[in-house]
Amino acid sequence: MENKTPGAFRAFLFSIPTRDAIMAPLKDCLNEVDHMDVKTAERTLVLDAPQNVALLQMLRQKSYEAIYTVKSAVGLRVANGETMVSAANAEDLDALITLMGPDTLKNTIYLARYSLYPVLERRLGTLKPHCFLQYFAQRDALTPMTCSLDIRPVTLADAPFVQAHYGHGHGARLEYVEERIQKGPGYLALAENGSIAGFILTHTEGSMGMLEVLPPYRGMGIGPALEYRLAQELDRRGLYIYSNVLPDNTNSIRIHAKLGFTRCPDLVSWLDPMAQE
């Protein structure tokens, strides 16, 4: 009698699903869950898009690792263990903190409504705030601005100059400047002699920033022209147009008013654990 065991065994082996075949439905399921989470978060955040624009930008850039939603509250876990949170009221923010857990919120936190800081302080302890005014705009609502200088995209070769002159060399690490130039967009204005007169980039959260006009070139409309050019490019890429401004930065406040930005009613804040001081 013919021994059919080897052939049957081979047939059995070939009938076992591969790892990819097993994982594919799971990956599709996870992708669908992630897609649903994004849609839920977006629907919640757009109810007050100007105040929540930083979180909306992170979703649009796909710059998040996890999404949490509770009623009007949305939380994002982003790079380097940092988080971003927003809520329409204290009760929902409190529920979001419970959902995310203290371990998730142990590093720097971006709070879209600084008026809700007491909730975070009660749940997580005293945090060190860095507060900003937030400005938001639709491109077609902005007043076009130009200047007499040429404006071109910033390149990696410009990184040392940008780092040395932004905040007098104390505004950002060179590695951060290089990262922002690579991810873009960013622009600089060139004087007639080829010298860099000013520049502007975007931050990790997609806000317009790092705007600097060198002293000899101030008062020539370079700042508004750079900001308008960057706003055009953000809009072309399908990204939100917004920026965060220190409350005592009167020049930047004036530029945003001149361009036609809308100022959000509440401050936004980056909150650091006191232990990091």
C-alpha cells in the first residue's frame, strides 16, 4: 500500500497561513480604528478650530503616536513623550486625564486652553507654563504683503546662519533648525548684496515661527512679506495657517494684525514638569 503521509504532510504545511496573511486583516483593522479615531478627534476639534488648531495641524501632518477622545476633550501623544490636550470644559479635561493616565502625561504638555490649567495642576501637580497668544487665519482673509527683496526657500546650507541669528543664537539648537528646514516650509529674504536679511520657518507642531529680521533691514516690510509667503505655502500644502506669539512681542503682534490674523480668545501654553527646571 502506498505511503501517502509525506504528501499529506506537505499539503498540511502549505495550507498553514503565512504570517503576512494572518497579520493583514489585523493591520487593516488597526488602520480602520486609527482612521476612526482621527475622524472623531477632528470632528471634536473643529468645533473651535482656531483655539484647537495646533492639534488639528498635528493630525493633518500625521505627527502623532496615539489619540485619546472623551466628549469635548482630545489628547495626542506625540514625539519625545510629549502630549497635547484640549477640552471645552474642566469636566471633560478631567476625564481625559484619567483616560490618558499620569504616566502618559509626565513630560511636557501642550494645553490649548490655558484657562483650564487648574485642572492639570490639581491632577498632576504644579507645572511650569510657557504661555503664548495664538493667531489663526484663512489665506483668503489675509492682506497680501510684499517687499523689495527676493524671497527664496531656506536650505540646509542656511542652517548655521539661522541658528546663529534666531534669538541671538539662543533661540534653537542647530539640530532643531536643520530638522525644521528639511521638513519645511521655510523662507528667507536676500539683500541686494546676497546677504540674508531675514528668515521664517515652522515649528514641529506646524506653527509659523522663528521669524527674524536682522537689524539693518528692519522697517522695510520684510517680516510681513515673509509671513505672507509662508502662509501661502502652508495653504498650498493643505495645512493650517497659525502662529504662537509671546504676549510681550509687540512687533509680532503688530505684524499679525497688519496681515489680518484673528487672535484666539484664550492663551495656549507648553507646560513643563517643575522637576525639569
